[in-house]
Amino acid sequence: VKQNITMYVPNDLVEKYTNKYKRNNLEIKSIEFKEDTISYKMIDTHSVSVIYSEDYKELSDISIPEKVYYDETWFNVTKVDTKSFEDCTLLTSITLCDNITYIGKKAFSRCVNVESITIPKSVTHIGESAFYGCSSIRTLNIPKNVTFIGYCAFENCNGLTSISVCRNNPIYDSRRNCNAIIHTKSNKLIRGCNKTRVPNSIQHLEDYAFSYCTNICKIKLSNIVSIGRGVFEGCTNLCSVSIPNSVTEISDHTFSGCSLLSSIQIPNSVTEIGAYAFNNCSSLSSILIPERVTKIDDKAFSGCTSLLSIQIPKSVILIGYDAFYNTPWYEKQTSDIIYINQVLYKYREYHEKKSIEIKKGTKSISSYAFDKCNFLEFIKIPSSVMTIEAYAFHNCSSLKNIDFDWVKDKGEKLEVDNDYIYLHTFNIGYGAFHGCNSLNRETKQNIKNYAGFSLSCWWEFEHKIFGSQLEDYDSLDDLEEFEDDPKKIWQSNMFGKSLYELVNEGIHSKLQNMPDILLIKLKTVHQSYGSFVFFLKFKGKLYGFSALGMSLPGALKKRNRTASL
């Protein structure tokens, strides 16, 4: 007697497998099914997950049962799958059964009219953005068995007025009834609300912890070490905030859209102001940038329509795209080229100059500084420039020639083992010359050579860095065959082995004998900029470059020194 066999497959494969296995004793069934108004998917032989259905968009309330009957079997409903109820804007009420253990990513995202939801005691996992944008929820309780809350699980739940965590929860707490979810071990506040009091024990604020909490007016941060991205974004009534000296960075979007914030004291500990950090803070009238800040990122103060006074220290060497766009301070600048200390921030394209010489001492050229300057044909960049930011010369369609002074200036000279090494740091950002279709051949080659590399390391081979082969090779007088493509010299075998191998061996040898002070310099540059470029200069000529594929840390492992790279 043949025994009937049932095979369960995904819904879209039922027809395919039915046609493929046309046997009397094999029945093909879907792992997906619908019961009443809810769609399910089998997880195993005993449990199912709630899955997305377009039909949910028409429902105003929904109740998920503990068990469901399918194919002569009872299944436990244990999971709400990813995006199951996303954008169900008509839903006002959701009831979850006590068998649910897992709420998936974006499961109830943007259910904007749901006013209350009870998370069952059985739940252990709340996925990323699970309740994102549920702006009508007023109260939230995290039960004791929840051991994972995903990134931004309750972001933009700006209607919350009460948040609590069960006292027996081993991972999260809401200490002293502070109206917030706190990760206990790290002292990180994950989500707050309009009535949160930040405890003194809190050291970190998670990304978007208070985003769009529009009723917050004042907040004090006593012992905070880090403030995440967008923490106070959209807090339109925030007018006062106290930031302690322990904070080192104002992250991206931190105060974006805080339209009533008229003043703020950035602590002296801060070294970087992130992109859109104070974007559209329309009441902010003045700002003092501390002496330790080195970078102000894209659109950091754009849209601050009351900002008349900005004090920027000389420590700032990087200023991002449109950092001060649409501010009174920017509008009152009259120079054709706007310099902010050592940064070339913006060129006013309406001056229609054909030739520009960037002033000496400039260290960086900001993103889009010369964007669409169609009259510009020539520019001279001094050796002091260390960084050309992304898209700095974007769509300068008439630009033909660029004089890079740092091609000639080898930089800081240091003696190493009777030879000399020159250090010169620079960086050309992504797309810095995108759309510059008139560039001459030499300029294109220079850009190609240096784009993406950050440390130029010129080594004078006066004392035979890789033996006597190069000095004794007389036919190198002209090297004409490499002039069109100088980099080919690195693959040539004119010395019995490739020049790449010879220099690699020589550099490793030199690294073994470097003094600690130079190793510290190299380590600092390597960590800051991330790559090395080696140039070959022989008998007065420069023959290309090579980003040598050697492991610098590996070359120094044998050395018993603390200054290894």
C-alpha cells in the first residue's frame, strides 16, 4: 500500500512542483495560507508566522490568535514577520497573542493611527524599526523577556508620553521611572519621550533617541559621553540644551530642525561637527566653534536663517559642502573666493574668472567649492593643500590646466639610515574633477596618479635602497619606452627581477632600521590617511609611482619596538 506524502513549498512554487512531481502519492501544498483576515507562513511543523498581505491596508483593527488550524493541524502563532503591517495607516488597534516571541523588522512601521499596543510577555525580540513612525502610540511597556531591541525600533514615536521597562528585565531598564528605555550594561538611552528625565548615570544617547519629540523644551545632559545621530532632530520646541565637556562630536543631524534653539554652547571637548548637525535651526543667531574642532561637515549650519555671527578657529581644516548655505553670514561675504582660515570654502562663480591662484597656506578645498565654474580654465594649487574634497571642481567644463605645486614640493625631509625620505600628505576626494572634460593630458595624468592616495613617500635612492643594480644599469639614461606610461617600469624585469620586487625588498630593509620617531610619524599618517604612495626618481626624472603592496605592519613584526605601524 502506497503511503500518501505531502510536500510543503513556498506559494509561488506550488504549480512548478505539482507539474514536476505528478505522482499519485505526492501532494504539493503551500507553506503559506490565509485564515480569516490574516495570512500565515509555516515556520516548522508546530508554528507559523504572520506575513504581509495587501488586505491589511483595508483593516481598522486586527487581533492575532494564539493558534491557527491548517491542513488538519493546529499551529502556534509565534512570529510577526518583516514588514507584515507596514504602512497600514487605517489600523487603530492591534492585539497580539501571548504566543508571539518575535516581532520582525518594520513589522508595524508607519502604522500612524495605532493608539495603543501591548507587547506580550512572551516576546523576546523586537526588530529594527519595528514600530518606526507609530506617532499615535501614547504608552509603551517593555516586558521582562525582551532581550533584543533593534536599531531605531521606536524611532519617531513622537506621541509617547509614558515608557516603562519591567523591573525583572535582565537587559533593559527604565531606572527611577525616567520614562525611557535604557540598555543597562552600557548605560545607553535607546528611546525617550516628551516626558523623559535623563538620569545622571546615562553615558550614551542612541541614534534618534528623542527625534521628533516636539514637546521637549529643555534638557540637561549631565554625564553624557556620546550623542548619536539625529538625537534631537525635529524637536521643534527645544530651546535649551546643556552639553557636558565629555562629548567629543556633534553627530550628523543632531539638532536638525530645532527651530526654537536660539543659542547653544558647544563644549571645548568637541573636535567634529557632523553633517546637518544644526541644519534649519532658524532661530540660531550666533555660534562659537571651539578651538579643538577640525571638521565642519556638509550643510552643518545650512538654513540657519538668523545666523549672523560665526567664530571659526584656525584648527578647522575641513569644511563640507554648503556648510553655511542660506545663512546671513554667508550672504554678506563679498570676496570672490571665500576663505575660512586655511580652508577654501567657496568660489563665487558669477565673477567669471578664467585663471585663479589659490593662496599659499590653504590646507583644503571644500566639496563643490568650484562647482559649475564654466569660465575657469586654469588654477594653481599650492603645496600646502592636503585635501581636495569630493566634487570640489565638479563640472568645470572649461578647466584645462591645473598646476599642482605639491608635485614639485616633496614635503618634509627626514634622514633614515643614510638616505632621505620625504613625507607629504594629500588626498583627492571622489569625483573631485568629475565633468572637467577639457583637462589636458598632463593634468589628467597627475589627477589619475594622485586620486585616492594619501601619503606621498619620496625616497632618494642615494645609498642604494635596493642594491647596486640600478646604479650600474647604464641604459637607463633615457627610459624613453616608459615615458607614455611610466608605471610600466614597475613591472619590467631589466634587473633580473621586477623593480616592484626590488623596491619592496629595499623598503622592508629600511623599515627595520628606521628610528622610532619616524615610525611614529608614519604610523600617524597611515592611521589618518590610510595609504602610501612610492615614487621613483632616477637621474633627475620621475618615472611613475606605485602603491606598493607590502604589509608595513608585517615588515615590522620582527622588531621589538612599541612604535610599529
